[in-house]
Amino acid sequence: MNISHHKCCIITIGRSVNRITAKTNYRPTLFNYELAASPLSIVKSVSDLGVIIDSQLNFCDQIASVTRKAHQRANLIHRCFLSRERDSLVLAYKIYVRPILEYCSNVWSPSLKRDILSIEAVQRRFTKRLPGLSNISYHVRLKLLKLESLEIRRLRSDLILVYKILFGHVYCSVVNYFKLKTGERLKSLRRHSYQLVKPARESSAIHVFFVNRVIKLWNELPLSTNFSSVKQFKASLTVDYLTMKCQVNFS
């Protein structure tokens, strides 16, 4: 099978510090690469399995892309569906819109408040346009429609993935992602027995990555958390607990 070199490209991820000015700059690509005697283009961002990755690893392009697509899909539901029943429209939203906003969110989940609000705006706008809900607050609309904020859903998804990695429900090695606390260090804490070790040093970019961002959230799970199965663990993740961990509280 021949490789389509025109579909391949080069992206440099990382940064270097100028020793003279002490300014941090994102590294340029230092070499020219070729594939089958054809030069490869140098790009600042690339889509890999539906996730846009840029040289700064801030996922701004990814967030802008999914919110744009989700708004378009939500508008189509309001324009094209003949039924104006709330339940039918909300079901269509869950099937056709929300998956766009949650696809691979464990990779690109936003850390900035502006990005969290940008994603949440899709659900806020959709629910506001439902019959009889235009003059009701977003928090009340969520209760009436039995929906959760998208930030709560992302937090729950992160925690469930941590559980699956630690307890061998996904095909990956735990040691490549997390390290469990052991011995006296663990006994001195009045917390659950699956505490994770936090990395000693981490840059601002690395901090937002899944394996680092979830450690604090995981370690602060209440003692009452049930780790016996995925189902029981998921049931232990109450909305009240997740709401406390949200950067944006819509209540």
C-alpha cells in the first residue's frame, strides 16, 4: 500500500527559552523532511483522529471547531424538526449535538473559564430556544429537562476513565499514567485508599493534560466512594460533589 504523502505533515510541539532575552518561544522546525522524495508541509496545527492538536497544546482550535459544529447542528434541529415537543427536541440534542461536544474530551477538556463557557453556550442556547423556556434561568432549565452541565459530564468522564485505567478495564499499563501512594504516606491521610502521587514539577501546558489534571480531582473523592465496580463507582459520583469541583457553577 502506497503512503499518501500529501496527507502527511510536520508539526513541532514544544518550546525553548532564548538565553539572551529569557523569552519563551515555540520551536520552529529545524529540518526539512521528505517522504517518497516529496517534501512534507510544515503546519502549526493538525487533526488527528478528529482532535485538532497545535504546537502550543492549548486546544483552542479544537474547542472552537467543536462549538461551531455543535451550534450548527443545534440550529438544524430547531429548524428542521416539525415536532415542538421538548422531550423530542432534547432527545435529538442528546443524539446529534452533545456527542460532538464530548468526543475525546478527556484529551482536550478546557481549563480556562472562557473555553468552558464557550462550550456550555451551545447547551444554554439550545435549551433557551425550547418552547416555554426562554425566560427561565439556565439552572432551572437544566432541572426541568433533566440535563447536567457539560462541565459536570466532562468531570465524571475523566474520573471514570481514571477508574478504568487503575482497575484494568482499558488496554493500557497503569504505570505509564499513574502512581499509587503507598505505606505510611497513605495511612496518614483520611481519604480513600487509591490516592495518586502528584508529579513534583509540571509546566502550565502539561498541567492541563488528562493524567495531571485529574489527580487532584481523584484524590479528593469522598471516603464513601464505592470502588467495587464501574457501575457502583459511577453511582458514587454525585452531582453535588461534581458541582463543587466545577470552575463554573450554574446553580
